[in-house]
Amino acid sequence: MQLVRALKEKSEGIYPFHMPGHKRMLAGDGIFSDIYSIDVTETEGFDDLHEASGILKEAQDKAAELYGADETHFLVNGSTGGILAAICGTVTINDTVVVAANCHRSVWNAVALSHADIYVTAPEAEESFGICAGVDPASVKSALSDISREGTAVVITSPTYEGVVSDIATIADICHSYKAVLIVDCAHGAHFGFDDDLPENPVKKGADVVISGVHKTMPSMTQTALIHINRNCPSKDRIRKMLTVFTTSSPSYVLTSSIDSMISLIGRSRKELFEPYVNRLNRFYEKASGLKCLTVLNRRMLTRKGSYDHDKGKIVVGDTTGRVSGRRLFDILYEEYSICAEMAGFSYVILMTSVADTDEGFNKVLDALFKIDSMICRMPETGKKNEPVPLPHLGEGRIKNRMIEAMFAEDTEQVAVERSCGRIAKDLITIYPPGIPVTLPGQPVSAGAAESISEALRRRLKITGLNNKEVTVLWERSST
Ligand SMILES: Cc1ncc(COP(=O)(O)O)c(C=O)c1O
């Protein structure tokens, strides 16, 4: 009963500026209050998600219409399921896939399974908070002309966790001129296109495959997501096949009907939900501009090539004067103001918002931020600015895909982070969230990666892929 007790107790009285997007407040339909009574899978009278032809097909078609897609499939194991299917259905051994270095680990795991070689393209760093900029279309063009082979794929994340949006229309045109498939990980942008004040939905900007994480920013249950496939996508049949490979054979109707319920809710009440949401956000940014020591990221601060637009729904706030780290700010919000942020980075926290947020929620966080701001301003200056977040340290250009080989390697040893530099990593190491890799299995650990891991350990950030705070590397004769 520990889990049940935790569910009842842990979130009581805490305001959720994190996923899921329904915020435990906005359910499209009353039937979800008794989950057991609606928990079925593909039994008599119900449709089969793997070959939808009845009620699931109808629901998926309704979702496609809402998002303006030619074809939409429901996903019940998060955006991860769609990313695996999209990449493994599009590229394979002897192909080269262009991947933006700041893609989530689910993308890298999919690339590992695909056995395709990799061409890394690295977005620049924004000065504000050191976050990744958007993907520069010119870098995609240069990667594709370097590969000089048609029929590959380009995978990018837009928006990023911090809400940075890339120029999908231009990138899609470039991809199509090289006959490459553009796959957009839009896990954080399922709410795009539902208000003029939000960025446009990438489906309508010409991307071939878009994965929308509806559980993150829309009122839909955890694990639910959508994959949209353009009718001209040359790998669409293989992606459909891969969807059946990566999806459970017992998809939950609780989850699929939660997506359906959200789609109907937005279909009938889009304006009523999104207008007040965007007004709340605009009011928040206007008031937050009065903060003195804390900084809130906005569109004007995104100055690097590739940063095309900004999702104001992701509130990125931090102390750029260096007195309070992201982790500390997260803890203060939680412990002193009963606000749970989505994540803590090196120097900032992300407050994730959705149409389910309330005026009370926004007032509560504004009040907390102003109080924290005056506390920070009274603290002595450290003279040290907050370090930027670690960017991916994967370099740029072509990489032989040795990921599975390294992940399965048996001759390995563990070394202290400072000694891992130059050694071949066994595991994908990410600072989580955001889950962007600092090392790839089968690739040397860079000096920057080792430094970022050490810094993240010092700042108590969660890291995946370490073993007892050490890096597992492939054994080398010279290392004995
Ligand atoms: C950018 C990005 N892509 C994909 C995913 C995977 O999404 P899910 O947890 O729905 O599988 C995440 C998860 O946080 C993410 O941040």
C-alpha cells in the first residue's frame, strides 16, 4: 500500500506546476473518477489499437482532424513509443540519421535500436541560462549535403523542455529537397496551434512525423501521446508496423479514452479554455517583469540562430546573479510555498503550465517568486554568475553507431568521473531532466561531459547512466 499512500499524501496541498497537463483538476468526463469500472482492453465489442477499424479508428480520426494531420495514432506508452516507431520505421543499418544533439534519451535509444549511423548537429547555447537554442536550418542543410544520400531522416526536438521552438517550415523544406523525412519530437508542444499567441503546430508546418505528448501539456492522462504521420511520408507503412512492435498488445482503454475525452473537450471548448490560459500567461509575464534578481525567460532573450519562437507556457525562472541555484529555488518553492515545479536545472526551474491551471495557481506562484526575489536581493553577492546548464557534449558530424555494442559490452570498468575523460562510455548518461545525453554509448567521454557530470553531482541534480556516481567505460589494455 506504500504507493497508494504516497499518492494520497504526497500531493496534498501542493500546487502542481508540472505534468500531467490535467493537473489532477481538469477531466474531460466524469467517468474517470472510477477507473476500475472502465478498465478494459481489446475484448468483444471493443476495437483493436493495433488494427483500429471501429471506435478507436473514429477517435483517432477525430484527433487527426483537430491537429490537422493526415493520420494520427494513439500512443499509450508516452511519446517514447512514437519516437521508437518513427525512427526505427524510417532508418536502419547502412543509413545515416541526422540527430540534433539536444534530443531526449528516447531518441538516442531509438537510434541505438535502428543501427543507423548518426550525424550529430549541435544547436548553439543561448546566453540566458545557457539553454539550447533551436536547430539552425543551415546546420540541417549542411548535414544533409554532407551525407549526400537521399532517403535519410532528420530528428529534432521542438519545442525544447524550456520552450525553444525551431523553424519547422524551413527545416521541412530543406529535408524535402534532400528527400529526407523530418521527424519532430513535439513531446512538449501538444498544445501548439490552439491559440494565436502560441507557436504553430509542426504538423501544419510540413513535418512528416510529429510526436505530441498530450499527457505533458494537455488534459490527458500520464503515458498518453499521439503520433501524426503525413500522407507523403515515404516510411509511413514501416512506421505503422513499428507502432505494433513497440506498443503493448493490451492497450488500456482508460488511457485511450482519456485522449478521446481530451480531444472532444478541446474540440468543443478550445476558445473557452485557451483564451483565459493565454491571458493568465501574459499577465504572469507582465507582472514577473518586476522581479529584480530572478529572471524569467522570454522571447526577446532568445537571440541565437535557430531559435525561431518561444512557448510561453514553459515558465523558465532562475537567479542569474548566482546566489541561488536551480535546485535551491526548486526546494524553496516546494518547502516554503507548497509549489512543485517541473524540474530544477543548474540555474533555473521550469514551471510547466496548461489550460488546467487556475488564477489562484498563477497568483500563488507570483506571490512566492516576489518573496523569494526580495530574499535573494538581500543576500550578499557571490561575484559568481550561475553556471549555464550543460549542453550536450557530443561534438558535431558523423558518428559510427556502436551504441548497442557498447551497452552490451562485458569487458568494462568503473572510473571516477574526473578519470573518464577520453574513455569510451558504456552507457547513455543524462542529467535528468531534461534527459539530454552528455555521453553516448560507444563514444569517448569529452572533457566538457566529465565537467558537467561533476557539476551536476555537486548540485544534487539527478543523473541517469552512472554507477555509484562513477562512469562505466569499456576496458582498454592501456588502462591497466
Ligand atoms: C523532449 C522529450 N521527448 C520525449 C520524451 C519522452 O516522453 P514520454 O515520457 O511521454 O515517453 C520526453 C520526456 O520527458 C521529453 O522531454
